[in-house]
Amino acid sequence: MDIISGLILGAVQGFTEFLPISSSGHLIIVRELLGVKTEFGLSVDAVLQLATSLAILLYFWRDFWDMAISALNWLRGHTIPSQERILIGALVLGTIPAVIFGLLLEDIMATSFRSTELVAWTLILGAVLLWVAEKLSKSSIKSQKINLKRGFWIGMFQSLALIPGMSRSGSVIAGGLLLGLSRVEATRFGFMLGFPIIFGSGMKKLLELEGSGALTELGFPLLFSAITAFTVGIFAIHFMVRYLKNHTLNIFIVYRIALAIVVFIFLV
């Protein structure tokens, strides 16, 4: 991977991680188009995702700071606001499914889950999920608030993103809508829920690269790629949070189906 390819992959990761169009699926497609062949493909993707997890931390720093203070106060035996307690619990419960399924499917993710044909099919499947979520959410009379049960089930939806093409942000937003949350609340909670799992898997792969000596081999291209992913990611988060205040997911549904057709025609 050269620096130009690294910059392109970083921009793609940063932009698509927070749009419901699948960052991992786009990385597989773009890597195929650029002719970037590397045995460390999954690890490189994880490091780029680590960079975008830091974008989540920066964008929602006040929320994470408040939760950290509340958690410390709780450990000291102090009473904390019920809203903070519920949010912390929902994030913890929502993280568990992806951790379990991620560990169970790690070997398959590195091999069978890396094909462009699979990405094309899951782009369509994800589009159907978003369409159903939009359709059912419109029939909801009143939006609900996040609670422990909803946090766990949104975490189950997040596990779908282990399959390239499904989209982590798309899965959690769809899950939130199906569980009665508003688009904005589903998006904010979904992005915050993504931080621990993306950061954890990214750190794991980063340490594996360092241990194998591959980090030195990838060098500056990976560094520039990560910086690009972080920078673009911040703007992508801001765009999605603002966009979904007044817009539906329909444009992303159409895009996913159109991209799947292109992949089937030219890359499968």
C-alpha cells in the first residue's frame, strides 16, 4: 500500500463509517479497484476503524466525560442521575453481543467475509433493513427513550455489521428505529455504542501488527491513512447527526442498491 492508496482508503473509511452504507464493504471494493493486495487487509481496516473511533470520542467528548464522572461517583457510593445510569448500562449491555460474535467469527471474517460478491448481497440486505425500519418507524405515534432492553437489542443489531456490506451505523440506526427511537436519538446512541467495540478491535489488531513487524512494513501510508480517516470521520459524524434531523434514510437505501448492482456487473 502506497501513500496515495492509504489516503484514499482513509478518506473512504472516515466517510463511510458513519453513513449507513458500510465502511468495510467500501474498503473491500475500493481496495479491489486500486489493486491494493495485502495479507494484512483486515488488520489495516481495523486500524482505520480505530482512527474513526477516536473521531467518535472527540465529537461526543462531553457525553463520554459526563458518563465517566458519573461512573466514578457511582463507584464512590454516590447517587447519580437515572438518565446517566441508564445510558451507561445500555452502552455496556449493547457492547456485549458484538464482542461475543466478533470473537466467535474472527477467523471467518478474515477469509470468507472478504469477497465482493458477499458485499453486493449484504448491501441489498442492508437496504431492505433500512427500508423496513423507515416504514415501521413512520407508523410509530411517539418516539421512545433509550433503556437497558433497547440498548441490548440495538447491540444485537450492531453485530450484523461483522458482515461486510451490512454497515454498523446502518444496523444500529435501523435497530433504534425499529425499537421506537427517533432518527437523531438512534444515530447518537448508535455512534456512541460503536466506540468501545471499534476501539477495542482496532487496538487488538494494532498490537498484532506491531508484534508481527507488519506495522513497520506498512509505515507512513498506514499513518497518513489513519489521520485521514480520523479527520474525515469527524465531519461525517457531524453531517449525519444534522442530516437525519430533517431527512429520511431513503437516499442511502437507493445508493446501496445502486452500488450493489454496479458491483455485481463489474466486480463479481
